[in-house]
Amino acid sequence: MSTDASPDTSSSSSIVDDAKRFGTPTEATPLADDDHQRELIAQAVDKVRDTTPLAQSFTNFVTINLVANAQLAAGGTAAMSYLPDDIIDTAAIAKATYINVGTLLPFFKDALGNIARSLHAAQHPWVLDPVAAGIGRTRSAILWAFRSAPPTIVRGNASEIIALAGIWDLNVPSAGAHADTTRPAGVEAVDDVDSARDAAVIMARYLRGYAPNHRAAVAVSGATDLVTDGDTVYRLPGGSEMMTKITGAGCSLGGVTATYLAVTDPLTAALTASALYNRASEEAERASHGPGSFQTAFLDALWNTTAQTVSQSPITAEAV
Amino acid sequence: MSTDASPDTSSSSSIVDDAKRFGTPTEATPLADDDHQRELIAQAVDKVRDTTPLAQSFTNFVTINLVANAQLAAGGTAAMSYLPDDIIDTAAIAKATYINVGTLLPFFKDALGNIARSLHAAQHPWVLDPVAAGIGRTRSAILWAFRSAPPTIVRGNASEIIALAGIWDLNVPSAGAHADTTRPAGVEAVDDVDSARDAAVIMARYLRGYAPNHRAAVAVSGATDLVTDGDTVYRLPGGSEMMTKITGAGCSLGGVTATYLAVTDPLTAALTASALYNRASEEAERASHGPGSFQTAFLDALWNTTAQTVSQSPITAEAV
Amino acid sequence: MSTDASPDTSSSSSIVDDAKRFGTPTEATPLADDDHQRELIAQAVDKVRDTTPLAQSFTNFVTINLVANAQLAAGGTAAMSYLPDDIIDTAAIAKATYINVGTLLPFFKDALGNIARSLHAAQHPWVLDPVAAGIGRTRSAILWAFRSAPPTIVRGNASEIIALAGIWDLNVPSAGAHADTTRPAGVEAVDDVDSARDAAVIMARYLRGYAPNHRAAVAVSGATDLVTDGDTVYRLPGGSEMMTKITGAGCSLGGVTATYLAVTDPLTAALTASALYNRASEEAERASHGPGSFQTAFLDALWNTTAQTVSQSPITAEAV
């Protein structure tokens, strides 16, 4: 799935085989057709459609409608709020929560910290979308507050993942190498997905220290998506460039990730959402004539893409 | 019109003929083809298209765009605000107002009470959509504040109508029978429409005590919609299950109800909006391939469905 | 581009040739096919598509999604916020900003004044959409605050331009003649475009006193759009009546104007956005069956309309 126009630079030929250096990739190998992870993905697609789980969202005002519609199109149900009392009440009946810091109001500064602490105390799984991480004091203060009550999954573009790792003071060995190229650029990534690989791995390991059952994941969206649980790095190529020409491709992917997190483990949730988005956006590009008809066709494709198609997506895996 | 996936359990065979017990339905009979109410419905459809009345809205952030677009597609005009000074200024030029408590901000707690009192003082008709009634202290406080300055029409799903009757301390005889099955479930109904029949009738009678010309209505959306003015219970079957797969079906129905309330009486407004939604959603289901194209086709169908088609919808009526 | 249903009353036959009276139009003449202004329009269309410039927005909750999607469909990139710290941070990387006062929250009263002063201090170009100018104390206070740190472009319908000129105490000679017909009517114009001609000219001259490079523009949307830099009045006929049947036609035009302002001068930005909207809405009307499919087709047409088609739009010019 592509949420930015950066070229895909993640080819196996560029991988240095240096297992000593932390975070350096070993060789990525295609996931076998009968790999157990593919079964888990197929089950997640079907379980959402069979059980219509509720995932609630605290998300930005720009794309809140698309987030809800994408969750419904994937088969789940949706509830949205900006009030801690609503979110905490609904967490008792929702299986997962999605929080997106795209458009903030002043009172969110306290509200979001309180919500995160409450979700953490309840061991309630949630997905964070650190939109525009690095821009604005208010956003940085909120993201810092999440450090001690972190999400189960973080999903963002490469720039956001790198910026969030910085805000959280995570010790990313390769951070220096990218210091000159990493800067916030509105809500668009200016870094390629692989530049965030090390940050993603370190972040996943940090998250699982706080997570229910010690399982967590980080998903980096780009021309090729990268998903990791801290032990293995998965790459999911494909998708459509048109995803960068509609607003909310990334946000709604985060929301759908929460929908899957309501029925499965964090790694499977992130992989399933990414694979569904790649296949659905490819189908939508074939069926459309511009960004208006693309969005319409994309929601149709979320609804119509089969569990078989999603689970048989091209995926590579490498041990960290 | 269906805003939830609950099966339609409202069949005349399940009706107990016991006129002694309050709220027990008598036999529902089809509305005659030349019933005067059908004329009023046809006139409402045409009058909106001929006069493009302004109905203003204070509605949630998720579906605010669809509410406005649905009002425009039905033929009206729209204005949206969250400020008491705006709403009160605009009430002088708008014929009706729509208030939806789906996504609240902290300042709404005082603002919405002030707005309701101002509308009541001006005898200005308005529609309340008690989204997620029963969830959150802030929402409950706002809904309680409406008790002494209530709307002209309440439109919600069965769970919301039952919950609102509880918040308002209305004396619903059958409430105990449903106490174990009624609970808030996000924004989705978990109760069937008929379980809210008694609450709807009592609520309509309560509302008309405060309403301009002592006329009010309550509409319960479900697989079969239920509309009542406190004397007669109307049922409107049909619609599309796909309405549960887009966000804002219910909210925009509330907004379009306000558009009709700008040109007609509360009962006719609620019946017209429900019948239009049923016919338009059936047409949209025929013309679409998933939830994306369904929403597009639904707005087209709101625009294209004739007054004749709307007014000749299947409707049954029973005296309370 | 039409954002209201007012008939187009701007014909050259109604123009009085009285150069002594300020603001009386001289004869409007068609812009030559090889006029330099047409070249600038074609360059603006292409430069946005080639460089995907970032324009940020502080805009209303109703149409924020359409604003972003229209900016993307025109070829730009988008970022949205409601926080001064976000807007001021992002102004350093965005080339232009769009501010729309459609749906206000209480804290916007201070926030928007602070943002305007900050943009002014940085000589950062921005577009104001004075939605519903004249309604509500909060909105009037905000618009008054912009008077001493004004935008580079104002885009509105005739009623809004006239109301804003009044709020800013601009000395519009013909204002008295329209005093009885000018009143706020929700967000719909009740005045025809030419009634705002004098206000637009005076406003453009006022704005350029504060603007970077002393260049500014005012755009009045209607059945025929009117754009002026204070010296010349341009008129752009055409577009589709269906633009009045979707919400956000005007708001998204303001957002796309900011996208063009990121790559060109204010006059060219306003002309380019207006001409693109007229051609795209005509194409969308041909390709659609109602307001749902119209909006979808309109976004496709923003994406597909060529620079050649936009720059060869019918445009007349008259010296003031």
C-alpha cells in the first residue's frame, strides 16, 4: 500500500548481509504458500466479516468518514468519539481502539493522555497513527504522553515512524545516518520505507514490553509496506499510486488495522490490513478513471476482495 | 430503512390483541391508496424540491458531510454550525434545525442546552438524533438537558429510543420486559424496532406537550421503520441492508427529516423521510457493487426518486 | 463556477459607460487567445501537477475531506490543522494556506487572529473563505481580526464579499444601493455576482496594501465567476448548476485556489482555480446522474482536465 509517492527502494539486492550490526536485514525470503501466517490472515478476514466486531476510533476530522466507511466495508462496525468518558465506556464493549493525531484540538492534550492510560490499565489493545509526528508542540506533547502507556500497534509512514522513535527517545542505531534526510513534510512521507526499518524494529520491541500477551507490531506504509513484530520483518509489495491521490488512505488503513486487531494478534492484524489494502487498491485502480471513482471503487473492493486473495498476497519475511 | 443488522421481527402475526394493556398494538392495516396522509407525503417531497428550504444542523463530525449532501440531494439547502450564536442567528432564517449528539466536544455540554432552550423559546421546530444514548456522562447530561426543552421529532434506532426514554424518566410500561436485552452497543441498535414501540408512543406524547401546535413525532429506524405521533403507529417496511454498511445512514435520515420538517408537520416529515430513504436505498442496492458505489447511487436516488414513488410506499397504520 | 442558484445577471448590455463614477465597468472584452494571462494559467495548472506543492488548510468540518481531495485531484498535496502551533510550523514548509470560517469552535476566536498575524509577519500568502460572513458574533469578531493582517486572496459568494466589505468598513460606493437586498442567508448567496463587483474591487485594492509584492485578488463565485486584482475585472462564465447540489463546491474551490497560490501570483491562482472548476463541473454534469455521481465525476475531472482546456476557457476582461 502506498501512502506517499516515494519510489520503492526496498529490493533484496540492496541488503547488506551483516548479522552483527543490529537491525541489518538478513535475506528476505518469500513466505511459503502454506505458511501458518497466511492461514491466520485468511482467518482474520473471515472472522471480521462473520462477527462484525466493533473497533472505536478517536481520529482526525479530515478522514473520519472514510475511516468509518473503510471499517464497515472490511466487515466491522465503527464508533467515533473525542471524549474520554465515551471512549472509556465504549472500550468495555469494543475489542480494539484506533487513535490518530492528525487534527488536534487544545483539549486533546489532556484527553488523549488520559485515554491512553485508561486503555493501558484495562489491557485494551489499540492502534496509534502518529500523523505528522514532529510538527507542533501540542502533537509532540501528546505523543510523548503515549510513551508510558503505548499502543499495541503503531502504523505510519516512514517519516512518522522515525520521528516518533525520536520523540520516544528510542535508541535506533541507524538514526544518525538519516538525520539529514528526515524531516516532517506535512502528512506526506519524505523518507522511504526501509529508512524506517530499524526504528520500526526497535519500536515493536518497545511496544511489546507493555502489550497484552507481550505481542505488538509496527507497520510502515509506503510503495512496499513493512510490518514487524520485532523479530521478523515482513514486506508487502504492490498497491496503487492512486492511494496518494485521495486523502485518508493511511488513516483508514490504521482504522481497518484496529478492526482486525479486534479479532486477532497484532502482527496478523497489521499484515492482513496491509495485504487487503494492496489488493483492493490495485482492483480500484483498474476500475476507475481518476481519484473520485478510485475512492468509490476502493470501498467496493474492500467489501469484495476474498480472504483467499488477501492471504495469498506476495509477502517476504526476514529474521531481524 | 435499516440502520442496523437486526432482523425484522415486526410481523402482524406476533401482535397480541389486548387493548386493555397500554401500548399493546391493535391490528395494523395497510394505508389506503388514497389516504390523505399519502397526499401530504407527496406534497412534502415536491415542496422541498420547489422551495429549497434551509434546515440547519448541529451534527457529528463523522457524517456531517453526508447529512448536508443528503439534504441537498432531497432538494433542500443546508447550514452547519457548533456555536450557539450561529445557530440562534440562523434559526431566524431556517425553518427547522437538526441536532445530533454523535461526537461531542466538552463545550457542547453547555452549548446544546442553551441552544435547545433558545429554540424552544422561539417555538422553532427541531429534530433530535440521540446517537449512542446511554454511553458517556457528557452525552447523558446533554440529553437530560433536552428534557425540559425537547425536540419536535426524535429519530433514532430502537436502542437509542429506549435509552432516551430512560434518561428522560418517561414511564414506559413495557420497559421492564426489555431491561435485560437493552444496552448501548456503540452506535448500532441491539434491539429490534418493536421493542421500542411503547417508548416511542410515550415519547411522542411527551414531546407534543411542548411542541408548536402540539404536534410531534418519534421515528424508530430498523429493518421496518416505525413512526408515531402518539396516536397512531405507522410501519414502513423495505429499504436495503447495505444502509448498515455505510456510516451516516441514520444521521442523514435525521437531517432529511429536518428538511421536510421545514415544510410540513412532524408526522408527515418523519414518514416522508423514511419512505424516501427506503425507496432510494432499494434503488441504490440495485445500481451498486459494494458500499462505495452504494453511497454514490443512494445520493443519486435521493435526487431522482419521484414524489409518486415515495407517497405510494407500503405503509401500515394501527391505532394505539 | 456556480455555488448558488442565482441567475447570471452579468451581461455586457447592462453595463453603464460612466468612467467618472468609481467602479462602474467599462466594456468587457474577451481575452485574446494568445493573451499572456492565458499562458500563466496553463503554467499554473502544469506546475501544480509537476511539483505537487503543499498548501495547508484551516477549514470547516463539513467539507474538510472534499477540500483535501480536490487539492490532491488538482495535483497538489494537503495538510489540515486547527492549532496555531501546527499551522505556524507547517507554514514554513507550505507555500500557501487556506482559511475557511464555516464551522467555528469557541477557541478559534483567538487562534485565527494569532494565525493571521503570524502569516502576515512571515509574508506567507493565504486565501480566506468568509463563509456565512455576517452571521454570528464569533464569526464577525474573527473576520474583524483579519482586517489588520489580511489574506492575499478572498474567495466567496456575492453575499459574503459584500458582508465582509461591510465588516472591514471598506468604503464601497455602491453599498447603499444593495443595502436592502443584501442579507446573510445561511451559506447560500442571495445576491448576484455583479452586485459584489464594487466591493470586490475595493477589497482587492485593500488587500494588496498588505500583500507580498503588493499583489492580491478577490474572487466572487456565481453563475458567472468574477475575479479582480483591483485594476481589471475578469468574468468566467460556465460551470454546472449541480455544483449547488453538493456541499463544499465553494470551499474546495478556495482550497484549490490556495494550491495554485503556492505556485503563482494571486490573480492567476484565482483565475486558474475558477476556470478549472467551470470546465470540470461541466464535464461532471455530462458524466453523472445525480449529486452522488456528480461529485465522483467532478473529482475525476479535476484530475483529467488539461492545462490547454483550462487556459482556453472563455474569459472577459474590463479595466476598472
